[in-house]
Amino acid sequence: MFKTNNLGGWIIPAGTEIAAETGIPRYSEIGDGCKIGNDCTIGYGCSIGGGCTIGNCCSIGGGCKIGDCCEIGYGCTIGDGCKIGNDCTIGDGCKIGYGCTIGDDCKIGNDCTIGDRCTIGYGCTWLGVKVKSWLTLANVDGSNRQIKIVRSDEGEIKIEAGCFIGTLDEFIAKAKSEGKLRYVAVISAIAEHV
């Protein structure tokens, strides 16, 4: 890890490269073998795992925890207090709000926006998404299936339930046609508040 010695100077771990114009504040930890690009800002108290690559012009907020072997593309902004798991890829130009949690092995495509305090589970792939808020419901019908409700920056609501992915209206129409009226009532009420 990247640490201070007793004279207050930085000790850079083996194989770690930090480009020009990039600031690493005290009390941040950088793992072995990391490559951090030019003109990046790393917030106070960050922890970046070993083998990570961070592109040029990125901003990593204070208190962030980034797992091992992650790739963060050019011009990304990651808000304060985010937790990003191991082996994640975040594409160029992404904006991730404060307090988000992204599980291991996730892939976030270029120019995606993820709102504050969102949680993305293990192994998810997001391409071209601008998420304002996200909610996951479990066991709505007693089957232990999850239903995800995602509201985009543009106000559009998408529903993912099992094999179904579509708009709120499409979900309600399908549930009504299958006689699942409890779904209609629950999802309609909750989607208004996501």
C-alpha cells in the first residue's frame, strides 16, 4: 500500500505509476502495481486496491474504496464514499454519485451516469445508462424473485423482473394479462416514489 514514512514522505509501492499533476493526499492507500493517469484528483482517505488502472482526468471522491484489478476510464467522476468491488470496469466519462456501491465483476459502459446512493450487485453490466435512482424488491409474489425498478435522468422507468425487461406500462400490461394484480398495485405505487 501507498503510505507515509516517519518523515512524512510518500512510499510508492512496487510497480505503481502516478502520472504528473495527480495529487494523492495523506491517509489514502494505493495498492501495488496501480497506474494512475495524468491530472487526476484522489480524495482524502481513499483506498485503491492493487493492480488498478485509473485513466487521465479522473476525480475519485473522499473515502472511496476501490477493489483490486479495477479499470476506471478517462474523465470519470466517482463521488465521495463510494465502494467499488474487485475486477470492475468503468468506462470513459462515467459519473457515479456519492455513496454508491458497485459489486465485484461489474462493467459500466462509457458515459453512464449513476445517481447518489445506488447499489449495483455482483456481475452487472450497464451500457449507456443514466440512472437517477434504483430500487430492488425481493419476494413480491412469494417466489423469491427480485424486481428491479430503475428511473433514468429523463424520468423514464424501466422494470426488470425475471426474463422481463421493459417500461412500467409494458410491465403493468403483462402483469394484468397474466392476472398478477398484486404486481400491478405494488409496482405502480412504488415506482412513483423511486
